[in-house]
Amino acid sequence: MAGPPSGGTHDPARRARARPPGEPGGVGLRWRLAALLLAAAVSAAGCGYHLAGRGKGTGVVPATARTIGIPPLANETDRPELEQRITEALVDEFVRRGRLVVLPGPEGADLLLEGAIMSFRTEPVTFSEQGRFDRVEVVVTARIRLLQTSPELVLWSQNHFVFREQYDVPESSLAEFDPEIVAIDEIAKGFARSAVTSMLEGF
């Protein structure tokens, strides 16, 4: 049987000589190197802490943290009890998660959660045939941050949390409950869920 034609590509030595400069391992080696670099990048991205918006399921709370102080948020609005309801919602959410023991202040706490309610407003959404508004939207804006107490370090912060909730205005002023309070409580729960999830889970 006749051998391969002279000058063919079946000779390994000739294939090696024909390889372009700068490609010592050929296509297979390049793919292996690319895979190794990708794996290293993924591994590096999975390490360390993540700020809000960059979470990968790890959160920002150090593994060594056991306690968190949650003093009342500051209230920069003229709406009374607003800071109390949102602070209570934050405490309840951390207690529900069970990851950290909640303390009323910074004393003895590994972490400290602090912030302020920056604005509170109500906006009419729809109007009745008589011209009175029958549906209202409550909008609350807040800032909040999580600190490591020793050494002091900002682990997570959000300077413009905005939450909205709508409610129907009762026709009678003798309603058994204040729908605005109900809307505020819903905002407080949503605020707490969002903030705590971001801190603990990184989303």
C-alpha cells in the first residue's frame, strides 16, 4: 500500500513545524488555558464580601458575627411613630432569620445597624366622581447602613431606599382603623425584608 503523499499533513513533525509562532500548544492547549483562567476568575469572584447589588448569595455579614445592635432609626419627617414601626420591623425580621442575636444598642454588639427615615409623603392616585381622592399612595425614603463595630468598618449601606404602598380612603371618617397606618406597616415589612435579605444573602 502506498504511503501518504510527499508534503502531506500526516507527519507529526511537519505539523509541528507548520504551527504558527506563539501557539506552542495548539488549539487544545489554548482551550485548556482559557478554562483554567475562567475557573480561577469564578473562584476569586466567590470570595470575600459583597455590597448591595453585587451579592452572590453570601451576604456581607462576617461569619464571626454573633450579635447586632439595632437602636431606633432617626426620624427626619413630621410623621410620628414612623421610625418606631420600621425599627420594629427590622428587629422582627432579624429575629425571624435567627442568624444574629438582636440587641437594643451598640453595647456588646458585633454589628450595628443605623439609619434614618428621610422623607414621608402621600400622593393621591385616583379620584371619585365627587372630586375627592379615594386612593392614596404612601412613599417613604430612608437611608441605612450596617457597621462592624471592631474594627469599625462599613459592611453595607443604602442611601436611598424608596418604598411605596397604596390604600383606599374610606368614605366615612368613622372607619375602625386608619388605612394609612396599615400602609405604613406594609412599607415597614417590605423595607425590613429587602434590607435584611441584602445584608444576609447578598441579593
